[in-house]
Amino acid sequence: MTSGIRTGIVYDDMYLLHETGMHPEKKERLKSIMSYLEKRDVLKKLEKVEPRKAKVEEIEYAHNRDYIEQIESYCAKGYNAIDMDTFISANSYEAALLAAGGSMAAVDKVMKDELDHVFCFVRPPGHHAEPSQGMGFCLFNNAAIAAYHAMKEYDIERVLIFDWDVHHGNGTQLIFYHDPRVLYSSVHQSPAFPGTGAADEIGAGKGEGYTVNVPLSGGFGDNDYELILRELLVPLCDEYKPQLIIVSAGQDAHESDPLAGMALSSHGYGMMAGIMKEIADKYCDGKIVLLLEGGYNVNALAESVFCVLDTLAGWEMGIESKKGEILERQATRDRIDIVKDKLMPFWPTMAE
């Protein structure tokens, strides 16, 4: 590893072989990210983390064997979709294994203190994938598999999964809904696909209180998101004290994204990464793994990813971009109060 580098990326050309044609979740998303990082001359500042293919037994951390075999079979038989939104091709199963394996390789790097942060440029994405069903462009749940890998291999008991994708991560929520070892938090647009993620969905059984949803109508920007994170997620983490942070990093809440209606700027993603870094530096020696989810304006996606890396690595290179406007400040405070009220019985800090 190059001396001084503490931030890495996972990337492999195999991820481009998950062919989806003109579907919004297309290979050009990764090409745009890599091209932008090359143009900004920062690839040399990042360690390249080699992914590996996940074993079927590792995919089973989050998925049923029958479902895994179904995806393998569909790809082998030349199916082009598993539903009307989720496209596949001959190489999609292998790419999905490598996406999950790349996520676990990133966990290994941070847990072994070889890197502080790793951004995984993987596809297909994962946070909508449920134990027995893929959907919403997702096949295997990379975030859930990475979290299980961390808990099984490194004996940790507290993982924060923060989902800043504009769509609620129904799969991740379902997988950990009863498990207090994972604090799952999502800020997302509602109503929107997949229709889950209401504020009163807070977990169940031993996991009650460990699911934190902040559903928002359209138009919320940088300052709104910052207020939500600082008044909800930061205090929760002060109690929870995560040992690892995993981010389901979808950049589709960007003001330029064609599939949603939020108002985050590229700077806003850097801001959220900065808050994640503050929490990680305080409680888990900086350990953050970010997994690419959505983001469908390829230029906005690449710029936002750069802002995240710029913040985490401390380059201070910056971009020229206006910040998102404050459109619903009172609505944001109202939403925070609603979520706090739901969590108050489980988290004393929410009563303060």
C-alpha cells in the first residue's frame, strides 16, 4: 500500500458485464465515475482493493439458497429480467457474486486497519434485495452480506448501516428487522418505490428501536439532510457506539437525478460523508465501507462520488457547484420530532 493512503476503492471491469442496455442502472454509471476520478487525477491517491467472488454460503448470510440458485439459473438460461424493473444478462450472476465479494473485501481492509474508508463501485446494487426476492435493480444485498461478514469474521456486535439512497432499502430493513446488532437508518423520499420505510417501522422483537426511518416528501436539500443527521443519527450513534459504519450510498437524491425529486447537491454528499467520518473517528477508528446503490444522472453521480472521497480522504480539492436550497426547514423539524417520538422509548437521547 502506498504510504499515507487510507482511502480505497473497489472496482473491477466484471461489473460492466452486468448488461442492462438502456436501463437507468447501466454500466455507464461506473464508467462515468472512473472517468471523472481519472480526470481529477485522484486515482493514484486511492488504493485499489481487489474484489473476490463471494461463496454461495456467504450469499446465504442474507438470502435463501433457492433464490440464489434461481438467479444463477435465470442468467444461465439467458433471461433478461427477474421482474419488469430488474434486468439481468448472462454475466449478472457472476457480477453479483463479485459485488458481494467486493463488499466483503472492503470490510476486511478496514477491519484489519489497512484502510480507513473504502468506496465500493459495485453493481448490481443491493439494498432492495430481500432474502427470497430481488427487485428495484438489485440481486444480492451487498450491505447486509458485508455486515454479516463483519460480525462473523471480526466478532463485532454493533454495525451502523446508513442508507442515503433516495429510495428506502426495504431489503436491508427486512433482513435486520429483528437484529439489534445492526442499527439500520434510512433517509428517503416517500411516497416512492418500494413503498416501505414509514417512521413507525422501527424494528421488532430484540431489534425493536434499531430501525430508524426518516421518510421525506420531495424537495429537501443539503441543509435539511444535515439537520436530520445531526439531530437524529449523531445522538443515536453516541448511544449505540458503532464498531463499523456501512453506507448504502445511492446518489439519486441529487437535485439533477431523473428518477426522484430531492434537492441534494454534490456538496451535500460530501457533507453526509463528513458526518459519517465524524462518527467513525469517534467510535470505530474511522472504519467506513460505502457501497454504490442508485444515482442515475451519470454526471451528477460521478461528481457526488468525488465529493464523498474528497471529504473522506481530506484532499480539499472541491468542486464548483451550488448548494441545495432550503425548501422545507419547518417540515424537516416536524419530521425529526415524529421520528424522535417513535424512538423515545428505546433511546434516552431522543427525549432530550
